[in-house]
Amino acid sequence: MDLGSPAAVASALRDVGYLPDQRISQVVFLAARLEKPVLVEGPAGVGKTELAKAVAAATDRRLIRLQCYEGLDEAKALYEWNYKKQLLRIQADAGSDWDSISQDIFSEEFLLTRPLLEAIRSPEPVVLLIDEVDRVEVETEALLLEILSDFQVSIPELGTIEATSHPFVFLTSNNTRELSEALKRRCLFLHIDYPAPDREKEILQARVPGLSEHLAEQVARVARSIRSLDLKKAPSVSETIDWARTLLTLSVEEVDEEVLADTLHVLLKYQGDIEKAAKELTSSPVE
Amino acid sequence: MLGVLTGFIGELRQTGVPVSMVEAIDAMTAVEAIDVGDRTALRETLRATLIKNARHERAFDTAFDVYFSLAPSLPGEGEGNAIEGAPPSGEAGGGAGFEMDDLVSRILQALSHLDTDELRRAASEAVDNLAGMEPGRPVGGTYYLYRTLRRLDLSALERALVEILMGDAELTPFEQRLVEEDVAERLSRLRADIEEEIRRRLVADRGREAVARTLRRPLVEDIDLMHATTSDLAEMEAAIGPLTRKLAARLARRRKKRAGRLDFRRTMRRSLATGGVPADPQFRHPRPHRPEVWLLCDVSGSMATFSRFTLQFTHAMATHFSRLRTFAFIDTIDEVTDFFGPGVDFASAVSRIATEAEVVWLDGHSDYGNALETFHRRYGAQLTPRTTVIITGDARNNYRPPRDGVLADVAKASRALLWLNPEPHLYWDTGDSAMSAYARHCTSVHEVRTLRQLEDFVEGLALPRGLNR
């Protein structure tokens, strides 16, 4: 697969059903060229995770995903010694001397690889997705630094394991906290915002087969209008897709006030938001 | 290229955007990998390597326009164009062969068909003929922009465009709204094009560094809250959302390490690793702390800008904390929590505070002493060791008795008492400020003049546990 120019990246991503804008394809191109990780930031539901999946699909690589959460530690992210197996090994071999056993039980056979190590050790190149990296504590972030800058993992008992092939690394963040400078410095930064109506229309047409162009355009424009309101949770792209599907199922051909008021709950998930949007956009408030 | 890039990075740093050495080197390496003739590619490449925070994008775009504007923005357009346009003929409008109506109709055409190249050409022509730029003047171009837009008659353009897009169909208010938003977006493109065009000429006239210096504005996070303009406030409001999310996450973060009870089952399991000796005791996760925040806002006249900001902050917080109570005070205090319920419009909440809340008792001049005493009398009994009390105000008491003893009681009854003061530290205790009298009783006092300081406060919010129990 050719990622030799931004245009080639764009068409490759298009082929797998992801419609990138110029910024996205440029950054993905740079990431491939400079072999640097990409930090993707933006509101929930604009396709950050989807981008990593699309790149994996477009480049025919395996996707390895590390879902971050508070309390994530080395043993879950990097590697762990399989102590049960080690214990068995010691018991099975009770007679032999300590040196040979201690050499033996800290070998690769007893290593449980976790996503990060797995991505490094994989013989064929992979796409590594570190999802919602802002959820881990600042201290845990440090775990990632070695991988992101040098594509290697140091295990005290085994030494340093270097990547056999450069993985494509994506980190996503919902910006719930400021990531450390050290992490940001190692990454290319990509801020994805809600798509412009033109692009959203294209996305809708790609994702919802059978959707007429006219309806797609209307949906995209209404979505923009709703996002301009001050809401608790603005509709994400996946929600507009759901909405378009709903409209298609209801065989709606034209979005008018009535249709909007009836189906607003597909787009918005808070009663307060629904009421507000109904008040702003239609003349009749919902019941 | 190297020289321009170094200058560009220097300019970003001047503005306050942190660009490290490594990032600068990355940018240079990245630029080698792309076609520098492609302006969008160059822009996105530099953005991805140099900017690591979405809030800095505006500063980036301004600096980029200045530093890379001499490159032709349109295919087939010579570089000479920008220089040639620089010395315009004093008062504009007199260009030979220039037809105002013709230009307007071309702009309308371009806008209605979303023809970006044509729009840019028309914008360039508009600047040539309407901006009346005078060489050598040390201005940022805002005046030229307004002059051009005024002569183009933006509102007439808007009406015409609405007409074109709507046709003559009868539209419901809903459809009309959609069309209007469309028009607004298209016009903002025109505006951006004209602005860019003006900057190009300014740069050609005075050089990059000089123009960049004139255009330099503090980053959103460095704007002084007390002196913020309306447009500054709008920008800050946009930045507040993520900040309150952070605060919510920070306050709710459970303390790690051993706080819970011994987990016998897991300890035994773990002991397998050490041959049955429980060397590594495991503990249950402590119950997550459910934060309860009470916010006391000074909403008096001297605090007008700041209180608007704190209220906005509160409003955003209300969507994250179920147990947030808000109080507003001037010389007496009233609870305004209900005004900020989820889904309530911010503007209406503010107007309700002004009209419905009882925040004035005597004369409408700040009286912290009375406000705090009333607060303690009415609500003090409801404080619990879980409550974090945050007071925002300048502590300027109009020389009235501070009555700070009551604050000691509040501090004793709550988990923590925090004070945010929007004045520079230097001015505390000058004149009628009673800051230190109050500070004595607070868990901590912070100077919060800018968004950055507010962010630091949020980041560093390590609340003492049971300090006042």
C-alpha cells in the first residue's frame, strides 16, 4: 500500500470507507514518512479511534489496541512475568541449582506480553492504538515515552527489546487533562473537530447506503446548526449517521420541523439538550 | 526556507506558544518531506509538528499568514502581485476600470458556488480597490479590513446571498435558520480571505517581523480576566468547557495506594508468587469520593468581567457535578444554584441573578463581612466534611469590618476552603482589600488572573484529606 503522498493517503483511506480531510491525510502521511506517533485530539465521536482502524485496514496491518483507564499499570500495558508457570518450573526441577533456574525462569517463555510489548515484538508491522491516553495518571504516561520515541521496551531481566518493524502509533485523547510535555513532544499533533457540512454529507453518503444527496445535505446542515448551540453533549458524527439511518427507515424525504422534533432524541441524549434544541430550531416545543 | 522557518518559530515563542528544540527540528525534517509549494500542506505540516494544543491554533494561523504569505496562494499567480499591490493609490476606489457592481456580483457568484479560487481572486481585487492601504503605517490591518467590508456592504451581500440560496420558496423559520447559518459561514470565508490578503500586503510593505509584532496578541490563557474584551471573553468561554471537565475528573479522582480495607482473597492469591507467604498485601479500592462543591461568587460591579467569567465557569461545572451549589453575593448572599441547572441557558441564568436573587442588602457595595456572616447563618449548618467551599472575589470590602472569624467556622465545618482572587498578588491588602484577614482561615488562596492560572489551580488541586476534621 502506497502512503507516498498525502493524496495517496487520502485515496487509500477513502477506499476503506474513511473520508479524511486535507489535514488528516497530511498528518497521516507525515507519520508514515517520519515514523512518528500521532496524538489525535478532539471532541467525542468525531472519528479519532476510527482513523486508527481505517489506517490499519488501508495498510493491511493488524490493529493492536490498548484501552487506557485510570489505574492502568505496567503489568497490563507492557508485560508481566507468568509467575504460575515460573512456580511450576521451579517445582518440576527441584534438584537443580539456583543459578540455572533463575536464568531459566526469566526467559521469554515465561513472559506474558501485553499490547505495547506485543506491538513492538510483532514480526510484521502493526498499527498500535493507545485509546484515551488522557485517562491514565501522569506517572503512567512515562511508561509510554520509551516506546514512542525509540520504539523499544526495556525489561530488566531480559534487556532492551527493539521493534523489528516500525509500528504506526495513534494515541487518542478527549482532553480531560493536559498531557505531559514529554509525551506531546514525541508526537505529531492532530486536532479533529466536527466535520464541515460538505464533508459530513460525504461521510453520511458513504456510511448510509440509499441516502439521497438532498437528505444527506439537510442532515449535515441540521447537525451543524445543533452543534452551534450550547449543549451538554453535541451530536457526534456517529449520532448523525444514526439519525440519517432513522430518517431512511422512516422513509422521510424532507427534514422539516415536525420530523426534527420527533427524531431529535436520536441525535441528543439529554432531555435538557433536546428541549433546548427543539426550542431553538422549531417553533413548537416538544411535549 | 530555513531562515523563514526560524523566524516563524521565534514568532510563535514570542506569542507564548511553547515550541521546544526537538519540535523545531521535527518541523524542519518534516518540511523536507513535503512539497513546500503547496501552502495547505506546509500549513498542516507545521501545525502538526509545532502546535500541541488546540488553543494555540489561532496564534499559529496568524503567524503563518504573516510568515508564509508571500508565497503565491493561487496556482498561476506570480509573486510580484503582492508587492505590486502594496503601494496603492492613497484613497482607494479610483482604480481604472474598476466596477463595484461587477466585483460584488463576482463575489456573490463565488460565494453561492463555493468557488474558493474565484473568491480569493475577488478578495484580492476588493483589497486593491477598497482598502485604501497606505504604505509604511504600523497597523495590524483591522482598520483596512473594516473599511473593505464596509465598502462592500456586508449586510447587502448577506441579503443578496440569502435571496440566491433561498430562491423564492416560502420557508419555515427552521429552514430559514439553516440558510442563514450557511450564509454566515460563507461570508466568514470571504472575510478570512480579505484579511489574509491584507496581511499579505502589509508584509510586503513592512516585512514579516514588523507585521507579526503588530498582530501579536496574548494567548487565550494569558489574557487578564479583569481587562478582557468581549471577544476575548467569547474565546475564553470556549476554553472553559475542557477545564471544568478536568476539574471534575480531578476532584473525583480517588486516592490510590492503600486506603481501603485488606482484601484477603487477593492477598492470598498474590501470595502464590512468594510461595504462600503473604508478602504483598492487597487492599480493596476505597470508595470513590463524591465531591460536593459550593461556590461563592462575588458579583459586584468591580468584579463585573470576572464574575461573568466565574459564573460561566460555574455554569460549565454544573453539568459535571451533581452536587454543586452556587451562591452569589454583593453585600448579602443568596443561593442561585437553581438558575444554573443542567440545560439552562447561560444568559438567562445571569439575568435571573440580576433580577431575582437577593444579593443586595444595603447599598450594593461589596460587604464580604455581612455576606459571609449571612452565609454562615443560613447555610452553615448544611456544610459537611465532604464539602469543598470555593470563594471567588477580590476581598475589597469598602473598609467595612471583615468579620473573618466566621470564615474560620466555615473552614472548620468543610473539607477545604479555597479562595480565588483575580487581582495580582501585589495588590492584595492594599487599600480596602482584606485578603490576608481571610487568607488566614483558608486552606489555600490563589491568584487567578488568567485562564492559565485557573488551569494551574485545577491541575494542582490536591485537596487535603480531613484536614479540618
